[in-house]
Amino acid sequence: MVARFHANAQIQSVELLLQEQVPLQLPDRRLPQPEESDGQLRPTAVSFDPWPVPTDTPLPLVHYLSNGRFHTLITNAGSGYSSRDEVALTRW
């Protein structure tokens, strides 16, 4: 019966979760101590520049994301779609 249970594809996909155990000790929740400094705050440089996306390509550049059930596809022209299983949520 155990072998039949573990032969199921859905069980095999989450089998690693069945091996989780209760921790024996509490995690260390102490905050790290700040480093010694002279008290001066120093600004850090952060860049918010957009990256270039070519729009005049002979073939579309495509970005496809999926978790197996929910799918999204976006092209460099800004078009795309999203779907869940076989149901189209948005279209080109």
C-alpha cells in the first residue's frame, strides 16, 4: 500500500515535504549587532535607470513564466497573454 501511495505522480511531486520534521531546538533569533562606526550615515548609490528593450527585432523577444498551471507570455513589443490551465485569462 505504501509503494502504491508513493507511485502516484501527485505524491511524488510533494514527497520531500513528507520528510519534514519538527526542529529539536529553537532558532537563534538574536539580531546582529551593528558594526562600530563614527556615527555618520553614508548614502549609497542606487540606480533606477531602465534597461533598453529593442523593439525592432526580426523575431519577437519573448519572456515566458509558468508554474505549471498559470502561464504568462510577454513580448518585447508589450503584447502577451496569461492563462490558467487551458483557460485564457487575457489574450494578445
